[in-house]
Amino acid sequence: SERLGAVVEGVDARHVDAAGVAKLLDAVRAHGVVVLEGQNLSRAEQVAFTEALGDVVVLPPSFEGKDPEPRGAASGDGVAAAAPPWAR
């Protein structure tokens, strides 16, 4: 049976070259969802990675400051699970 999504291991999103970006985009087209395991990106690194994948969509000002922060990151437990504001 077909499954939705793929997990990619061993990729550092901070250092993906053009060939790596092409492979990731191919994986997204093939699987719909791609999870890169083991990433701990700053906001700037996340934006840079997103820019490498294509056009960045800038949210309207009404979204400013309302994006989910990783839970657990401040405690240093290495857990970075994003939660919607109503789940905090």
C-alpha cells in the first residue's frame, strides 16, 4: 500500500547544496511530506533553508509573534515539538 510521507536521515538542513535541495524537492513530490530528522535550526537558519527550497511566503502582520515556539527547547531537554498556542 502507498504511504504518505518519508523520513530523511543524515541531512543537515544548514548545509544542503543544490543537488541536495533537488533530491529533497523530488522526495516532496513523490511522498507529499518529508521529515528531516535531527534538526535544531534557529529562525534565521530555517528561513535560509526555506529560501533554498523556493519562494518564501511572508505571513501578514496579523500573524506576527503568533508562531509556535518549540516546547522543551528552553529547558535544554533536546525536545523541540511545536504546539499551537491553544495547546500551551
